[in-house]
Amino acid sequence: MNTFKKKLVFRIVLTVLGGIGGFLYWKYVGCASGTCPIQSKWYFSTLYGLVIAYLISGLFIPSKKKNKVNENNVEK
């Protein structure tokens, strides 16, 4: 499996776990009065969990950094 596929699978798995977490949060914590905008409906809470997990998953994927060597500072 190449690096791109590993990153994609990692991101998908983390996003799905976030959606499950959002749903479980709605189910067990939720909002009894129905006035909470995110927690009142199961699909809002699940979608919020998906989005937050997707954004957080980007923090764990290292970006490509090119090593630029300044030719003037190279020891000879």
C-alpha cells in the first residue's frame, strides 16, 4: 500500500469514528429540551462529528517538506 492510500484510509477511518462519536453523543448526552442547535437532531450531531474528525485527522498527516539546501551555506 502506498503512502497516499494509507493517508486516505487513515482519514476515512478517523472521519467515520467521528461520525459514530457524534451519534453516540446525541444518543447518550444530547439535548432534552430540543433547543440546542447541534445536539437536538441526530443528523446534526453526526454531521458535526464527521466534520470535526475530518479536520482533526489532517493534523496527524505530515505534509511534504522539501529540504532546500542553500548553496551558499554548504560547507566545503
